[in-house]
Amino acid sequence: MLDCQDHIIGSVEEGRDYYYGIYIGYDDETLTDITIRNCEIRDLSRGIEINNAENILLKNLDIHSNLNTGIRIDESRNVEITGSNIENNNGRGIALDESLNINITENEINNNLDSGVEMLDSMDNIIYNNNINNNQEGIRLRGDSSGNEITDSIIMNNNVDIEISSWNNEMCNNLIEGNTGTGNKP
């Protein structure tokens, strides 16, 4: 477990292109059972990168002002992101690529220059009880992303609310207001 105790992981100089704040991954084997909590991660290229891992908990994080993505999860499963602020990143807030059973719950995902949450070829994920506001796109599902649930979230004031170019995804009990445009959604 990594408990930052509210310390900062970031560049000394704003806008420097150091790559990751935290990287979890190993090419030859799957890393498991890792908890990261109480960290502020800022002014890097990507805040957190998770690759080929499972049973990961990201809790009470403040990830902001990164040059690219706040949190990127690639080829991983059983990851929970909860109680965190993922804001003001110059790319996506959270990006999933070929990942399974990712729970994104009770987060503030705001003011990212690309999607608040984006999934590519990712299945059986849950977006529950989040505030997703003032992003280019609130939520974007593309490729073979299916079996995902988007429930009880507030999706407001994005340029596009929810863009879904995949199938078999469920949305219910969301508050969707004040978005400039609307994407393809069921």
C-alpha cells in the first residue's frame, strides 16, 4: 500500500514533461492487490498509469494539471477509483483501454480538456454516483465497449454529454443537463 498522507507527487516546475506520477505494471506478470491513497499528483504527463494489473484500489486522490491523462488503465481488471478529484488535466480525466470490471464511484471528474471518462474496448465497468462536469465530452464509450453501466451520476456543462459508439451498455438515473451537444446514446 502507498499512503501519501496528502504529500504531493509532481514536477517541481509547472508544465515539465516528467512522465508518470505513479506507474503500476510489469510486462511479464500481472501485479495484484495494490492500494494507493491520499495522494496529490500534478504537473506531470500522466498522473497514474496502470498496465496489466488487478485488484487495485485508488482512493482519496487529487489528480490535476497533468499534461495528458489523469488516470490511464490498460489491460487490467478489478480496479476501483473512489472518492477522488480528477480535474484540470490537458487530456482525459480517466481512460480505460481493454479493461474489465473497473468501478468508478463517487468522484469529481471536472474540467478536463478531453473526455471526463473514456472507454475503448472495455467491458463490464461501472460509473456510479460521480460528478462529471465541464469536460469536452462527459463520457465516451467506443470500440468494443459493452456491458458497462452508467448510473446515478451528474453529467453537466460538457461540450458533449455522453458519446456511445458501442453496444449493450446501460444508463439510468443520471442527471444530464446544460451540455452543449448530445452524443449517441440509447
